[in-house]
Amino acid sequence: MNLIRTELRKTLLYPTFWVIMAIYVLLQVLLIYFSSNLSISGQSLGKSLYEFPNLWMRFSYIAYFFNLLLGILVIVLITDEYSYRTLRQQVIDGRSRTEAVLAKFYVTLGLAAIGTAFLFVVGLLFGFLYSSDTTLGAIFGKIDYLSYFFVQAVGYMCLAMFFAFLIRKSGLAIIAFLAWSKIVEPIIHYQLDDRIDRFMPMKVFGSLTPTPGQELIDGLTSPTMALSPAWAVLPALFYIALLVLASILLVRFRDL
Amino acid sequence: MATVLYLDELSKKYGSLQAVDRLTMQVEAGSIYGLLGPNGSGKTTTLGMVLDVIRPSGGNFLWFGRSVSRETKRRVGALLETPNFYPYLTAKANLQVVADTKQADHRNINKMLDMVGLGTRSHTTFKGFSLGMKQRLALAAAMLNDPEVLVLDEPTNGLDPQGIAEVRDLITRIAAQGKTILLASHLLDEVEKVCTHVAVLQSGKLKANGPVGDILSTQDQLLISAEELAPVLQLLERLPYVVRFAQEKNYIGLTLSEGYSSTDLNRDMFVQGIVLSQLLVRRKSLEAQFLEITQK
């Protein structure tokens, strides 16, 4: 409780936090709004995008792209503690190194909760405005996609957290985070058999929010081997635990 | 006297650089212990190790006879190198974060801000502070849960003369409350003015340690000359309070034992019919003493 209160004190008064969250909210609303003009496989999505209950699946897929922004925020929050030397001071003052890492893990949980709550509100808003079916059954039909999104956001931010504790400099850590998630791991995917690479961390996190209209694409090409969202939860939790553990070990065995 | 901090062959190696080399020393309760040495002599590394942020490559240290833990840390207030705070938070908010970590009473915050003279600036953000104010805020943070021991690393580094005076005054006031202070400094006169005990470090090695009076002698040196130096030298041999003397070109340099001054010497010379043409009192520079110690 003490850890969370301290993190709140530091984060809520940090202008950068509000700026990044504002960008997160604004860009996401814009993308959700304009994505109805997109077309997949020649079919314009149109207002069908906002139909309950598939809306949850589509919105969580859109929100998936913005996890990068949350990851960058986590990197900024952690590397700040190094550049201000406040992490060091907290250990001097009696906080354990494990607690220092856990505090940041709680921050990722909090940010993921904010992201999920935001998605829920935006989903309801667009759904009630445009969906033809607003019965309770339809609204909550595929609400479980929000929980998949939550796990995914935590996973992305834990990867960012790991790079932040590993590299300790914001610029380099952000580059490493983007490079791994968008370039290095995708390259590895190409080299590996689909049956193996579907268990790679970014692939697992990605499987939590499958591409809308995947069924259509599968019909045209060979079906993907990606895990179903429900099946991806377990390996995702495994990677999250691994990343948190690796961060703790990093901080414990290095000079601050 | 209880031992507050005990170092046993504490060492730190950075690659091939031996930053701290088998340092053994102890700090007694109630003392103001100065860790004196030039930049890069291993002072900050030593403090970093006993404060649990730098891992020793060898040796051991004990706080209050125990290995470092949350409990021992709560009894020690410390600032290492620079004041470490969140620049965008106010002085008060920063101290709230510190109070959370130390599980200190939040009611102490205003009291400590007043003590360091920042009571009226408690709502200014840290980045708006001058270096002297930042340093004082760091002292307030270190004092927040009324610790028995203060560890201060170069507390006056980079301050202007007024800032130095303020911080030194603060340290003296804190010491007057009976707290043990471990202070690292590269300033000889700071250690001489503030400390009761001193350890001299150079290239990570302990060169000397003990009470300040023993290590940094404040004895004055006299320079005398006369028309004829021979009778002067003869007399100096017989004067019991002359600790040592040496002829240098056309003058004689000498040191007197404590309690004697140039007046005594001048009187005895005159009684023996020797008239000095020159009598000069020269304060032995601390720098010279420091070089003496480190070149031993």
C-alpha cells in the first residue's frame, strides 16, 4: 500500500505523465473514429465496426497499437529514477531493491487498468451511438476481449520495464524496446517455424488481440497458427512473470 | 563507546581499478568522523558501499554491529554525492516521498523544512532551488526520521561562501544534538573545522586515521634569522620547548611544543644576548600537512 501511495504521489504530479496519457487518449479516439473508413479485403468496415459485441474485439485490436505509447511512458518513469538518482536514494533510505521494481510493476498494472477502463468507456460510447443491437447480451457478449487487452498491455509494459532497468537511459531503452518489438522479433519469426514462433513473447502478446477479419484472411491464404486469445493468456502471464523476475535480478545484482 | 560503523577490509574494484583497497576503520558513537581525500580517492565509493547502493568486491561492514538492513537504514540519514529529488515536485512533496520510504512521521516534514530554513519555500518545485537550497533540502530529508547517524558526502561541494557557511552551521547544530556524523570531504579546513576524527584516504588506501588533533597538527612554524646563526643554533639545542629546528639558507625554521609561543622564544633569545633580525610566525598549511601524510 505504501509503495502504491508513493508511486501515485510521484506520477500524478508529473507533467510528462499527463502529456503522454493525453496523447494516448486523443490518438486512440481519432483512430477509432476514422477507422470506419478503412477497408479490409475490399470490404469497407463502415459503421459495422461499432457493432456490439464484435466491437470489443476490434477496439482492443486498435488499442493494441497504443501499447507502445504506454511502454514508452513506463520507460520514461523508470529511467527518470536513474537520472534523478532517486532509485538510489530510496534504497539508501530503506526500500529494498525488489520493492523498487515491484513498485514499477504496480504502475504498469495501474496504467493497464486505466487503458482498459478507457477502452470500456469508449466502447460503450461508440456502441450506443452506432450499434444496431444494444441488448445486454450483445453489449457484454465479447467483453472478455477487454481482459485479454489488459494482459497484453501489462505484457508490453513489462517488456518496456525490463529494457528500462537493463539500459537505464531513456533514449536507448526506448529504441531497444521498439527495435525488439517491431523489428528484431518479427525477423526471428520469419526464420522460425510457425509452430514455434507463436510462443515468442511479442507473438503471444499479439495473439491476445487478434486481427479483426482474420477469418476472411484465413479463407484466402493458409490459416495462421497463432494461438487463440484464451490460449495466449497462459504464456503471456509466463512472460510477464519472467520479465518482472529478470528486472528484479538486474536491480539486485548491480550497483545503483 | 559503542561502535556505530565498522569496516573490515572493505574493497571495491572497477575492472582493473582498485577504487577502495582493504579499508578497515570504525566510527564511534558521538564522533564527527571526516573521510578526507582528494577527488577520486574512494570516498564516495566507500560511502556508497556502506549505504548499500554499491556492491563491495571484498570485505565486510557492520552498522551498529549488524549487517545492513531496513532496520539499520532507518537509524541512518544519508546523502550521497548530489541531492536526489524529483525536480518537478515541490520541496514538501519530495519530503512526503522520503517520509513514505522511511516510514517517518509526516508531521516532521514542516519541522525539518523550518530547521533548514526552507519553511517559506515548501511549495517551490525542487528545480527552482539554488544549489545551496537543494543541499539544505537534502539535509532535511536525511534528518526526517531523527536518525542517530548522518552520512554526508561533500555537503558543501559547489556552494558559494554563504551556502558553505549555512550548511556548516547546520552540521554543527545537528552534531550538537549528539548525533554521529560521517562526513566525506576533499576540503582540509572543512574537516579540521567540523570533525573530531579523521581518516585520510588516497587512491583507495587508508593513509592515516585518528583524532583530528593527532592527524592534522595545528602547530605553527616559526622562521627566525639573526646576524650570526651559530649562537642561535646552540641556544635552540638547549631550549626544552623547541620540538625541532632546521637551518635553511639564512634563516632557521622551527616548531614549538604546545603552550609556547614566539614571545617565549624571543624573550629567551634576548636574555642570552641574541637579537633576532627577523621573527616570523607561519601557519603550516594544511595542504603541506596533507601531502606529508599521503607521502608517508
